[in-house]
Amino acid sequence: MNFPERFADLPDATWPRLRGLLDSTPPGGEVINMTIGEPQHDIPAFIAPALAENAAGWRGYPNNNGTPELLDAISAWIKRRYNVALGHENLMALSGTREGLYNAAMALCPETKNGHPPAILSPNPFYPVYGMASFSVGAEVVYLPADESTGHLPDFHAIDPELLDRTAIVYMCSPANPQGTVADEDYWAHLLGLAEKHDFIVFSDECYSEIYRDTPPLGALQVADKMGVDPERVVVFHSLSKRSNLAGLRSGFCAGGPKSIARIRQLRAGAGSPLPAPVQAASALAWQDEAHVEENRRLYAEKFEIADRIFAELPGYQSPDAGFFLWLPAKDGEASALKLWAETGVRVLPGAYISRDVGQGNPGRNYIRVALVAPKEDVQRGLTLLRSCLYG
């Protein structure tokens, strides 16, 4: 199968599609960009000095797996956050979670599963790399609706056992992008039980785990450790992008069973790009510090409160548990995004652009995704214009 055939079924890329929708129409006011989840809060004050102090590290090839200092900092953070003890053999430094979510499929997806092409299950809506990774390994991608009827998380009770027997990997995102829904312990326990029974791996994308309202979200490792699940059943992915407002640093990690991590390391050694040494040094400091994370949460909490006030009476509005997006009902999200842009200059993402048409249709078609990453004043102005324009 050549490249064009393999990727012919991929949906159009999100951001070119959005530009095609909006860019030929002049904005109806001062532009307020609420599309992409690019954090705008201040970066930690210690990051720039750490990069400068370790500038000599730019000369050498970096440690492929993560320096001992970085892996120590990550291990200590996992212990504090989830009360799970992991050694270096369970950890791998990543150039952001997107790299890891893609390469883990390349490293761990088998060519066949029980005599069939492997299936990879993805939530729908989804982070686009889940589908790209699945297509790259030649797997059958099965998009599981995560809409209001399922509590905005995939319903794993509804899946045919024959499909689960063919499943190699399940992509799971909690807190969910875009809905902000958090999987509870029972949900995780059921999914991990299915992984044990049907012999698949759960890839748990937890990059929004530190932006929450009240209760820290559970992580897959936490529940798996409590259940005594085989460590090779789970690989979790974390990042400094949202937690520390360091999207441009491209720094994260994955954690899992030693066999899985060894295979991911082997792939990276031959086909990947490890984090530069100065980035690894700065990242270690970021994982060691919680003060800036707490301040980050406080700023997002203020914006959640603004959204709750503005949309309190809007039918279908659900205040998110975590993350920094609003997933707002809007009849025909694409038309709504265009109207909002043309009349106000507020730029949002049609929900259909991060969802897939399957079965009963596209679960994102009648939604828009709104990022609360801008300064508080811009968020309030943008949401006020949005409410007035789309909902009266």
C-alpha cells in the first residue's frame, strides 16, 4: 500500500480547514483568537536562566532516553501526584506528548491481532495524532462516539467483544479534549479490566491533568497500580505544555511497563529526536516545582467562573471539570464559527473539525470549541460577544 492510498481516508487537517473557512471573510471586529489551545500565561521564571546556565549542552548529542536528573524529577513527580513508584526503566523523555502518542503506536502496535489486521480505538472527538498514528501502522481505526449520550467519554460497555479481541491499542484522553470530562475510578477500572481480558494496551493521554477545578483527576497509572494490572497494559503521556505554559519547549514524558518503554526507546534511538540537554535540565526543574502550576490553575479558575456566569442560562451548557476548553452547543458549528467571525472577530473552532463522520454522524457537528487561554479580560470580552452573537 503506497502513501497516498494509506492516508486517503484521513480527514482534512484541522487548521488549514479552519483557515479555508474563515480567512476569506474579514473579521467583524478586533480579533480575539479562541481556537488553538496554546497557553498564554507566563512561563516559570526559572526556565530562561536554566536554559542559559546549561547552554554548553547545545554542543553535544542529547541523552536519548532522558538524563538521570530529568528521569529522577519525573519519577518523583509521579510519586507525589499519583503515589506510584516508577524507576527509570519505566520512563521515557519525549519531545512533547504528540511525538510519544505517535511513536508509541509505531513501536507497540502488532502487524496482526488474532489473525486479523489490528484495530485501534479512538475517542470521537479526538486529538488528530491518534488517527495519524493508527493510519501509519496500517491499523483499522474505530472512532468511538464521546457525546452527551455517553457522558462525553467513550462507552466501552457498548463495544462488541469481537472488536475488542482485534484491538491492539485504545487511545484515551482524560481530562478529555475538548469536553473537559474526567474519567472516574470505575471507568478506568472497567477499561483496564477489558485490556487484561482482551489483550490490548491503553494509551492514556493526560496532558490536561494539572488544569482542574476542584479535585485532581485520577490517572491510569494510579488505578492500574491499585488494581495490580500488568504494567505493560498501560502507557501514559504527560507534558509541560499545559501544566507549565511551555508548549514551545516541546517537553514531556511517557511512562509504562519496562518492555513497552524499551521498545519505544529503541524506536527513538533510530528514528527520533531526543530533547536537547538544556531543555532536559530546564524540564527537570519544572517537574520539581508546583508553585507555578498552582498559580496557573488559579488563573484558569477565574476564567471558568467567567464562562459559568456568561453561559449559566444557556441550554446544554456544561461547565468543564478540567482542561481549558469550552465545548459549546451550536447548531451547525461550522456556520456558527463563520457567523461569529464575520460579525464579531471572535475566532473559534467548529467541533466537526476534530471529529469524524461515523455511524450516526459527526458528534462535533453541532458544537464549537472555545479555548480559554487568552488573558482574562480578552476571555470575558470574547465570551460576551459569542453569547450575544450566537445565543442572543
